[in-house]
Amino acid sequence: MSAAEETTGEDAPWGEVTPDAARRLLVAAVDAFAERGYHATTTRDIAGRAGMSPAALYIHYKTKEELLHRISKLGHERALSVLEAEADREGAAADRLAGAVRSFVRWHAERHTTARVVQYELDALGEEHRTEIVALRRRSDAVVRRIIGEGVRDGEFDVPDVPGTTLAVLSLCIDVARWFNGQGSRTPDEVGELYAGLVLRMVGARSPGQDPGPPGSGPAPGGPGAQK
């Protein structure tokens, strides 16, 4: 699926990019970066994909790196908003963590072309822009860490290392953008549901009323983490 196809629907990721010519260039850049990589892509490649002259690109973006920064910033902001929406809901930590994982995975699967560029071309950014994007990534980390920490505090999760587990959860979700194929056997919703279950087992989520047992003991027999 191309970035242009990903822009359809109510959740179109580039609706805030105006005017239309700037949006067309940005969509073309996403496709080019995803296909060839940032360093192998030229401004002429991007302009050609957008059906425009190379000179037209510089009317809207000073450099190729500015284009990548715009893509990365918008993508990270959208992914962060997905996590925050689930984290801020009322309810048990397990429900909120599962919801966050489902939504985060679904975003990376549905927008896998965009997400590959957003998540894997970070090192191509200049120092100032990279610092800005890293700050957004840390905010995503903080959201997931907060949910897991609240689950530990409330006795829902058995997690000896909250920062390490947070990194594992985010890495698992983000990697979907690398391998997901819209022609594959699983839909984005199915992958989201699968990963939500995996993550709940990872944190040792307990059923309501289940005895947490001594610290570090993990789920009680018959709980979500029990073997079948």
C-alpha cells in the first residue's frame, strides 16, 4: 500500500498538510523513502513521483531533510495521540494497556509504509530535528511506562523491570511496520488483538480478584499467563 492510499478515510495522516502541492510532495517523499531509503532518494525522485518539477519542491520545503522532519514529526505526533487516548481512559490498567497496544499496532499496520519511514529513518535527521523527534518518542515511552507502573502499583501486573518491559512492548508494536503486508493472512485488527494478548501475558496480567501471590511469583495457575 502506498502512502497515497494510506491517506484515505477519516484517519488520513496528512490532512493537516496544506496546500495540496505540499501534501502531494510529502506523500511522494514517504513512498520514495520507504522504497529506496532516505539517502538513496533524490529531490528529483520525489518531485517526479508528485508530477512536479524539482524546482517546485523548494517552494514548499527548503531541503530533503526538512521533508523527512515533517513526515517524522506528524507521524510521531499521531502515534503518540493514539497511545494517550487509550492511556487516559478510565478503567483497569490491563484494559488500558491492551487498548493502547491494539491501537498502536493497528496504526503501524494500517500505515505501514508511512510508519517504516517515521520509525526507521530517524538517524537521517539533523541534530536539531532529531532531538525534537527523540523527545516525542520519550513521551510515547512515558505513556506506556505510566500504564505499566500503575498496573504494578495496583497489583494487576507482575513486572520487575518497568522501563525494560516498556521498551520491549514498544519495540514489539513498532516492528509491525517492518513486516506487515496488506496482502497477508492477518488484518491490522487481528494483529492488534494478538499483540494485546501477548503483552498482557508479558506483564503477568491477573484476572480480577486473583490472588497476586508473593512478589515475583507471576500469575497464579489458571491465570492469563498459565500454560494450556
